[in-house]
Amino acid sequence: MRGVLTNRRRFFSRLAYSLGLLICLWTTVATAQTPDSTKLRPATDSTVRRRPSADSLATARSRLIADSLLILEDSLLYTRFKQRMYKRRLTRQFYDALFRDVYNSRRVSGEVSEIETNPFQPYEGRVIGTIFIRRLDVFGQSVYDTLRTAHNWFERTANNLHANTREGIIRRQFLLFKEGDLIDPNVLKDNERLFRNTPIFHDARILVIPRPGSKMFVDVYVITQDVWSLLPSGGFGGFNNFAVALDQRNFRGVAHQVYNRFSYNSTRPGQKIEYQGRYAIPYINLLGLKTFVTAQADIIHLRDIKQQSLKFFRPFLTPDTKYAGALELNHTRLNSRYYENRDSARLVNISYNYVDMWFGRSFRTNFGNPNAQTRTRIVVAGRVTRYTYIDRPRVTADSNQLYQNSRTALFSVGYSQRRYVRDVLIYGFGRTEDVPIGNLISVVGGFDNAELGERIYTGLNFSRGQYFNKAGYFYGLMNVGGYYRTKGIEQGVFSFIGNYISPLHKTAWGNMRHFISTRLTYGAQRFNNEYITLTGNEGIGINSDVLRGTKRLTMGYENVLFSKLNIVGFRVAIISFANVGLVSFPEKPLWKGPLYQGYGLGFRIRNENLTFNTFQVRIAYFPNIPNNNSPFRYAFEAFPTLRFRDFDIAAPEIVPYR
């Protein structure tokens, strides 16, 4: 009897195997049978190739290659194939035994398996033949599964209304390589990260496909997916109090950002109409050259601040970027809060012109970890800034020193080593996130020529981040700096930031992470009107003018449960947090002050395919805040998307006191 059962199991196992292969083959052939597919021939080294037309991966041959090879390249899979195999228990077991669902397993499990590996390494040194671009719909599809489709009328309509980033823009402004280049694995991996870190893109993937019969040439497939780029907002409290805003992150698919906000309030004293505007052009292409320079113009006309600014900037986008710099011209008028003493404040009119210019050069070095030599750089940079005040309070040696006319020249030398690990469900709700790991140390020095005399500035910055598979992510940043005159230190500051992010834990309700943070800031000989507070994101989560001082310590814990709830594409995360903080003035030790506390629960909602900020609803309990009418606070607010601190060296800067 056992022999009969064994033979039956073998028979059904073989049958499931055969059916699975037939279904896979049928799906591939069905996808490939487009009207023009019979006219296409495999390319060889000698084939004369013309540049594909718009959305070139939509052609029959390229769709066949890109979609069918997604099964083989990096364990990508067919959703339709999985759905068919999951209809029967036996075929489901067969599927689970042979295939690994990248989207639902590797991308959501939190496992880090790409610290030392680079998928482009086997093709190093081979020649790039043709670059194909595939632009996916905003909703439905995924760079890990291009056969997904929009699920409902809303998603299909939104896809039709959205203008994808133009193929020419992707080629001219965002690609770090071109046809005829030799494959550099680091460049391709950096290019994927560049796409993901650009606000107009949701995700991106690059595939290298060897040409049939060639040991020299390969084709490169760039798959990108935009976010929904149009963000309307505003509020209406009547025809005498309303606001309208429109943020277009990708105007007509050319990657330009246009932001306009108009508000009117007839009941407000003074200025009743307010306006904010911005126009930004990322990675300008000049005479066919990829400059990777971003231009940005801002106009702000609010009641308490009027500002016009123009910026041109190019950061060290990748470890291989040799040159970086920026130029900013700014005119600002504002009503600044001035503390005459520690207990009272008044508004003063401030008006100034500001000019900022810096330039940096990086050099490759072989010093450091042998496994990361190609990602190690020495960076030298110089910066000049100038403040010219038009309207301000009277400046003396004992008061209002912040408003001095000044010209500052800074120079820095830094060592940077950085790599990136791909993970998910950290600050995002399912998108691929690039976690920086590495080291950064820089020394800053310079001169400040101000009204009250010249002084010397020196500063030191050090940071380190490390990702451990089973322990999580650890990050530390230490800054120390200050000015020096003949009489001693002035405006000194020491700060330390420490962050810990746990591995992703699976639960019956979803995936969970733990976040722990600590922040210490200590000011020495600060000016009379300089304070730090326990308010905002750098404090304990409550705004209060009473929580001020010159030194501060905060510690926080947050638990985030990424639930399985998906409401019309919006994913829900349940949060709980506990924050404590100390703040005091110089004459009182920090440890002897009251321990201010905040505890709370809430949830966050986000759709990664939209440019909307994360929406957060929370209830918090603050038991011992002075002058607080109620210890409970309720909030429904926009929560900005958090970003990792990177290990790239930017402009030389004075250690911020905040």
C-alpha cells in the first residue's frame, strides 16, 4: 500500500513539474506574440542598430527580452505564473519549492544580502551596445514585475493622466553612462540609487543582457517608474480665509518642478495676501554635456518673511563624482523673534543680502578597507559667504552679535568612504531604500571678518554607519567647532547624534522595526540671543517657548508596525513612541533639570506612488510641560519623508547650533 502511495506522489509531482513548465512557456510565448515579432531578428556585433524610438522597451523584441528574462535575472518572476500555480495545492508547493518571490520576500523581509555583491560585476569591462529605456506606469506595475497591471478604474485613469518622464530626459540628464562605454559595475549601481533618490522617481532597475553570440557586447535595459507628480493642496475657511497650492514635481515629463501657493485672509492684521513660488530644473544638460547642475529659483512673500533666492548647485552625487559646488544669491526680509531676556521676546525687523559660493574636488585613494578602496575619496573644498545687513537692531559687543556684517572663508579636507545596502520598510512603505554605510571625517578651518573683529574658526566632523545582518543599523555623528579670538573661544558647540534601527521582525499583523535615537548638544560662550529648544523633530515632539537653553539632551524610542492594511493603495503603519529630554542654561547643570517627557500612539498613511507627504495621526501625553493647559495633544499632520545621513562631503560649514 505504501508503494502505491509513493508511486502516486511521484506521478503527481512529475505532473505538476510538467504543468508548471508548460504554463511558464505558454505565458512567455503569449507575451512575445505581438504583431511585429516575426520581423525581428537577434542582434549580433555587426548589426547596424538605430536608436530605438520613444519608450523603446515597448517594442516587440525588447518587451520579449525584458519581460521573459526578468524571470531569470535576479530571481524576478511572473505574477500571472504565480497566480496560476497558486490555484492548486500541489502546484503551489511546486512553485514555493522552485521560486522565491522577490517582491514579497527579499524586499519585505529586511534581509540584507547585497552588502558585498554587485549584480553587474560579471559584466565588468564589456562594451555597452544599446541602451533601452522602459518607463512603467505609476500604478499597477513594478520594476520587480513589469507584468502587473492597474487593478481598478482609478489607477488606470491616473496612469492615463500622468505624463511619464520623457525618454530623452532620462538619457540626457539621468544616465551616468552611454552607449560605447565599458561596463563599470559601480557606475550602474550608483545610477540605480540616483534614480531612487530623485523625487520624481518611485523606483528604478538596470539590467545587463549579453548579446547572443557575443563575448564583447551587452545591452543595458533601464526600467524606471515615476511617482504621481501633481500634488494639489490648500484649505477653505470661507471666502475671507482660504489657500490654494499646486506642486508639480515633473512638469510635462521634463523633470522640472513648479510650485505655487496662494492664500488670502481678510481677518489677519497687516498683510492679507501671501504667495510662495518655486521653479527648479534638475541636472541641466548644457550643449549636450551632462552637468548634473540643478538650478532653483524661490519667491516667498509671507507676512513674516519676504525672500527671493537663486541657486545653482551640484553635489557629490556618487563616490566617483570629481567636482561639486554651488552658488546662491539671496535677499531676505523677516520679522525675527528677539529675546530681550530669557522670559520675554519681541519681533524685530531684519533685512539682509546673502551670497554663498563653494567648490570641491575629490581624489580617489587606496587608503582604508581593501574591500572598499574604489569607494574611498579624499575631498578638498573651499567656501566663501557674505552677509550684508540693510535693516537690523543696533549691534554692540554685548548684544545682537548675530546681526553683524561678515565675510567668511572656510576650507576643508575630508576623508569619505561609503557604500550602500538595499533594504525596505525603514523610512519608506515598500519602496527600495539605499542605506549608506561607511565613514566620514573632515577638518574645517577658516577666517571670519566681521564688524566686531576678525576671528579664526576650526571644526572637526566624524561619522560612521554600519549595517549588521542580524543586529541592525548603527549610526553615529560627532561635531565640534568654534571661533577663536585673543580672549578665548566664542560660539563653540559640541554635538553628538546616535541612531539605531533594528532588523525587520515578522509578526502576525505585519512587519515591525524599532528605532532608538539620542542627541546631545552643548553650546559654549554662545551669543546672548542664541538658544536651542526641545521642540520640533529634534526635541520631544511638542512646541513650547519655555523649553529653551544652551545645552540639551534628548532620547527617543519609536516602534513602527508596517501593517498589512492597504486602503486604495495607501499603506498604514501603526506607531508608538516615548521621548525624554533635558535642557538648561550655563549656570545650571544639565542633569539637575527636570526630565521632560512625551509618550504617544498613532498611525501613518502613505502611498509611495504619490508625491504626497506621509499623513500622521497621533495622540500624545506630555505630563510635565510648563504652562501646558492639557497634558494630552492630538494632531493630524503631514509627516516629512525621512532620509538617511550620507557620508558624502559637501560644502565646508560651521557646526550648526540646533
